[in-house]
Amino acid sequence: MNVFKFMVPEIIFGKGTLGLIGESARRLGATKVFLVSDEGVSRAGWVEHAVKHLKQVGLDYQVWTEPTPNPKDYEVERGKEVYLDTGCDAVIGLGGGSAVDAAKAVALLATNGGKIIDYEGVDKIERPLPPLICVATTAGAGAEVTQFTIIVDSERKVKMTIGSKSLVPDIAIIDPMVLSTIDATLTANTGMDALTHAIEAYVSVAATPITDVLALKAIRLVSSSLRASVASRTNTDAKNAMAMASLLAGVAMSNAILGAVHAMAHPLGGLLNLPHGEANAILLPHVMRFNMIACMDRYADIAQTMGVRIEGLSTREAAEKAIEAVERLCTDIGAAQKRLADYGLEEQHILELSKAAAGDVTLITNPRDATVEQIADIYRAAL
Ligand SMILES: [Fe+2]
């Protein structure tokens, strides 16, 4: 068994738990909260809802909704200025992966200073962050429980992965009620992100018995509930199951880390501003085929967990069924129905993208070593 540690925030899960945001912030010693969210979450009414609960406990606050999908370096650096200028002493991230990642980056810069690029990589953060609460408004990103933030370097047009246990929020709130305002496309994309987290964590070279249990449970929940969650905004059982799947997959991937799908999706998101979950959904079957020789038995487990009958099949046949099950799920929910070329990817981009993917920290835990040329071939297969 490898030596490992396991990081997790305090987790508050369940319908209506968004209402605990104020008392959670008070408990951490906050007096003025910097509430980071985005326009979409604000339009859906959740920022107003959160502010009501901050006021209820007498907390002062500053709302900041400037981060865009795939948050940029200059956005979070401006956010830090607003945080400091308005005298805040705690950060709340309320949103999907983008708003939560932006909140983490603002909190990092608020006490550590400098530019966000200074922290690219692992364990570069030296000073503690202000109290940090993250609230998930989508079921998939998992950023509310992870030790990572992903920020676009606008000059290089790549997503930087920043990893440190300092980025694990103090408190993560997961309230399935907020999923009722998300449309079918975002539900499908974020659900595929959760499935990708679970699959990459399960086959990661850093997987542990703890992350295995979480990843398999997440795969089971996505397989049984994502279709129903995409089909109806009001199916509360499906929303609860997907909120739990996202949470479990998030904790699994924060600790087992990820693999080639995320390593390849990050530069794609930086170059094309492609939604992260859609990039994952397009790449996942191709990366699974590439990784097959490294982890056939684990793919067979995934097939079985996704409801495939594997009795009488060889390990290889069962592993191939896992890839088919992923593709069938994508077809059913309308994910990955386009190719990368439809989003503007051209052959001339592939070498640069492949070099960026080869240098992404999430590639380190991929079960099969991948050269730049092999990564380029996977991009071409999805072009
Ligand atoms: Fe992801």
C-alpha cells in the first residue's frame, strides 16, 4: 500500500442547507464576507437567497459576480483588489466550478499576494487563506471539496492547475435544492464531469481504498440517476443522487487526483473556452481506450458498477463494455454529440495542446504513461 493522506472539508449536505451559510461564516469568525458568484447563479436568485441568510445573522457582505466560465487570471486578480478595498475577512464561493475556483483564487491572493501564475503547480502557497466556505450550485465540478483551483492564464491561453491543502475549503455546503434551476445541457455537462472525476480517480495511480469506495459509489449514482436528472428539473430523487455523486466523486478526485482526460481538457478549455464537462465527455471514451492496457480489471469493475452484466465475459470484453456504457450514457443525455472540430479545434493547434496536456499536473496520476505524440493521437481521434 502506498503512503497517503486524505483531505476533506467539513461537509454540510442536504435540502435547505444553503440556509446555513450565515451561521457557518460566523462560526469561522467572519465579520464581512466576500461573496463570489456569477451572473447565471445571480439570475437564478441564489445570490439574493444567500445574502438573506448573511443578513439574518448580522454579517456585513460584498457581492462580486464578475468571474466568467473558465475564470481568468485578470478576473481573480481584480477580485482580490475588491476584497482588500472593501475590508472583507472571509470568502464564500457560490456557484459551479468556475465561481468556486475564482473564490479560492481570490482567497489565496488576499493573504499571499502576487499574481495567480506564481502559484501554478503544487504546494506553492505559504500563508493560510482567510476563512473559506464553498457552496455548489451544480452537480459535477466538485470544486467545493477539492484541494485545487483551475484558473486560465490569459496570455498562454491554458488552464493552470493550482494544488495545495490550503485550498481545501473550511466548509463545503451541498444543497440539492439549487439544482432545480439548472437546464438540461448544464446538468448533462456537469454530470459527465462528475463521472469523469470518479472514473479517473478509480484508475489513478494514487487511488486508495478510501477513494475507491467513493469513486465506485459515485459511478453507480451517476449511472442510475443522471438520465433522470437531465430529463426533469423537478425530479428531486435524481437531483439528490447527483448532488451526492458529485460530492463523492469530488472527494475521490481531490485525493486520488485525475488523469489524461482532465490533463487534455484543461488546455482545450483555455484555447476554445469549451465547457469543461463537454470537453471531458468528448475525450473520456478515447482516453479510456488508450488507458485500457494499464487498468483492464478496473474498467471491468466500472462496467459492472454501471449496470453491465459481465458474467461469462473476459476481463478485456468487460472493460470494453465500460467504454460502451459511457458512450451510451452520453448519447442518452445529449452530451459529446459534437466533435472537437465543431468547437473550432484544428490540426494546427494539436501539437501545442498536447505539450500543455503533457505538462499538466493531473497527467502524473494517469495509469498509463503518455508521450506528447500519444496525446496528440488521442486529440486527433476526437477531432
Ligand atoms: Fe473536472
